[in-house]
Amino acid sequence: MSFLANTPVEKMTGPYARRWWALLVLCLSLLITVMANTSLIVAAPDMTTDLGLSSSDLQWVVDSYTVPYAALMLVLGAIGDKYSRRGALVLGLLIFAGGSVMGSLVDETSLVIVARAIMGIGAAVVMPATLSLVVATFPRSERAKAITAWAATSGVAVAVGPLVSGWLLEDHAWGSTFLINVPIAVLAVFGALALVPPSKAEGMGRIDYVGGVLSIVTVGSLIYAAIEGPHSGWGAGPVTGAVVAGVGLVAFVAWELRHPHPMLDVRKFALRPFTGSMLAVLFFFFGMFAVIYYATQFLQFVLGYGALDTGVRLLPLGGAVFLGSAVTGVLAPKLGVRVMAVTGLAIGTAGMFLLTQIDKGSTYGDFLVPLMMLGLALGLAISPATDTIMGSFPESELGVGGGVNDTALELGGALGIAVLGSLLGTAYRDELTDLVGNRLPAEAMETAKDSVGAGLAVAERVAQDPSVGPQQAQAAVDAVHQAFAHGVAQTSLIGGIIMAAGTLIVLAVLPGRRGFVKKSAEPRPGTAVSEAATVRECTGSPR
């Protein structure tokens, strides 16, 4: 038997014999791209101290990965469709590994940001390739199970990232959180060549590069504005980004409607199952990434857990994802995507609202139930929604479908961290000002208001001042803790309201099972019958 999997999926007469091993490789590839986002949250305190990062610097160390990741997925998914989905996977893993090596070696903020951007480009190649290969490799009767495993992996990675990062930081510098990606990526490359069959779209025409460029400009500008505006204020840069995103969106839609072979057929948004599922993915990851962002900080800075202890305490979230995925595998074919997506969003929203009870005296137990609810919600909702999105695309556009799904996921996460992270910062600063007032020098107060980590650093310097008593020093620490807890509670309230609104929107957009069958059986003009039939099957609606 040849080491390489050489027979293209398109030429196989039956199901690929090693498809479940191939799924393992694809899930491993997905795992490291998602972990690269969440693991950095735990490593951030060490990086901030070592590199002397300002709040803005840290924001861009995190988000330099997100911007190319989200902006490029649609285009790179289409390129993978045309030339080679497996080739795209391997190339993306190598780029990702290269960026990881660079990130582990550099010691300047600008170079770390460049390394993270290179990793983001690699991830933008890998992520849509994994999803398109899952759909291409598995027969239709098994796709729902395979996509459930893929979606569960993305959820588990959210919890595993901080654990692995915390374990490494016990004995190694923060650069190890980059370097750990390299052996995993190399293993995935060899696994892809040995176990993942080649696949590409048959009869695909020329790639719509103009539409691709417009999509990059639109998504990239939108994410830049969403990150920089709430964090640094709506000055010329963020406002320009928002305007460019709006103009780019209009130009993209106009171009795609007229192009004979568009990068993305925007008429798909007239399909309620497709649009509703896209919104479900976006709203869910909006809340999930934001909660991980500030729950991790609370565990570390307020409760005093180390990096490894913090990672361990996020593991129940991953276990809940597995439970939700097992349940949705049984119920989704019977109940359909609307019930599963709305139920998941409702549970996630309730978990977010529970976090409004957080205060200075809260313990890990106050976070445990909300985290488990979010994990269960992810397991219930994301795989049926992803299944529906992928089912809206013909076999020749699976990479584009993966890019669309993953863009919604990454855009939701970026908006969640940017918008709710900004609200958290504002609430923390306002409450700290009310609590401390003029009892700190102006310069120290400005530093303390930058972040909870900076506030504790100022309190530590206060404690070292011989003219200050221990009670005053402890009062400064208590004020920082109380201000951050207040920020978490207020942010969770706003986040819960946004997720509740998202739940109602998804409920209104997604059709019920009867409406689904009717609309799928009678597609609108411009919607292929095969697309509608595929959507119907993927959501568990009867034929």
C-alpha cells in the first residue's frame, strides 16, 4: 500500500475506506488554528511583562491573527476548491508552522505581531480546507456525524488552548506557546498526505478575483474598525475603516450579482436556512469568545490562579461541548436546525446572564455553571448550523462554503472580544475612578485604569511604599478586584441582551420544518434545486 493517499475523492466509486482517520487529521489541523487564539489569552500576562506591552499593543498581538484569518478565508477557500483542497491544507499548515517558529524566537512587539499575522494567513488556508475536505470525503449519509465532530473540535479547542498554554508556562517562557504548534502542524502535514485523499472542484471556471479582493477589503476593514474603534476611540482610522467596509460591501454585492461565476452567490442570503444558520454561528461565537476573554482574566487576576490552574478550570467547558455534540447528533435529525440552534442560543444566553451576578467575592464555582452552559450550547447549536451552511453549497464550492462558515465564526469572535472587551474596560475604569478617586497620583491612576493587570501592578507598587500602611495597600487591591468584577457583571448584562436579541432574530429567520420543506422543494429563482435539496437533507428535514 502506498504511503500517500493518491486517489482523488472525485474518482472513487464508493466511500473512502480511511475516511475516519482522515477526519482525525482534519480535526487535529483545526484544533491548532483555534487554539492559537485562546492559548494567547493565558500567555498575555507573561508577554505583557516581558515585552512591556501597552493595552493597545496587547490588543494587536491578539488581533493581528484575527484580521487576516477572517478576511482571507473566502478567497483562499475558493483557490483550494479550484486547485487542491489537500494541497491548500498542507500549504496552510506549513505557513502556520513558519509563523509559529518566528513567534517563538522574536522579542520585539512589532515582530510578534508580524508572526501572529503570518499564522493568521496560514489558518485562513487551513480552516476552510478542513471543512471542505470533511464534506467532500464523507458520503451524504455520514456527513452530519463528521461535521458534528469537526464542530465539537472547534469548541473543545477553546478550552484546551488555555490548558496547554498554562501547562507550558509552568516551566517555559511564553514563546513555548508558539513553538508547540510546530510538531503538531508537521504531524498533521504527514497525516494529510497519508490519510486525506486529494480533492478539488470539477469543472470550476475562473476564480472571481475582483470579488475576492472586494471581500478581503470589506471584511478586513470591518474587523479593523470593530477592534480599533471601541478600544482606541472613533478617530480617523476606525471611521475610515467603517466607511471602507460599507462601500466595499455595496461594491461586493453589486459585482457578485452581475458576475456569471461569482466568488459568493449573494442570492444565497435569500435562503432563510442559510442566513439563519450564519447568524446563529456569528451570535454564538460573539458571546463565547468574549466570556472566555474576561473569565480567564478574572480567574488569573482576581482569584489568583496560575496559568495551568486557569486552563484546568476551563476544561468543563470542553466536556460540555462533547455532551452537547452527542445530544445534537441524536436530536438534530429529528428536530431540525431551528430547534437546535435556537435552543443552543437560549442556553448560551442564560449562561451569559448568570455572569451578571459576579462580584468581588465570587469564586470559581460562580463561573463553572455558566461556562458549562456555554459549552453545552455550542455543542447543541453549531454543528447543525454548520451542516446547513455547507449544505447550501454545491460540491464545486465546498471551500467557499467553508470560508463563509468560518468567516462568520471568526467575525463573531472578533466582534465579541472587541465590543464586549471595550465595554468591560470602560466599566472597569469608571468603577475604579469612583472607588479610588483622588487617593492615587494622577499618573498612577491613569496606569491603573488601563487594565486589571496594570491596576494590580500599581497596587503592588503602593504596597512597597513605606509611607503607606498594609490596610491602604490592601484597599487598593480590593478596589481593582471590585472594579473588574463590576465590569464583568455589566458587560455580561449587555452581552446577554445582545445574545437574547440574536436568539430572537435567528428564531424569526430560520423556518420551521414544514416551511423548510416547502421552501426547499420550491426554490426561488437563481437558487439551484440541488442546493435546496442538500440544505433540506442536512437540516434533518424529510425529503
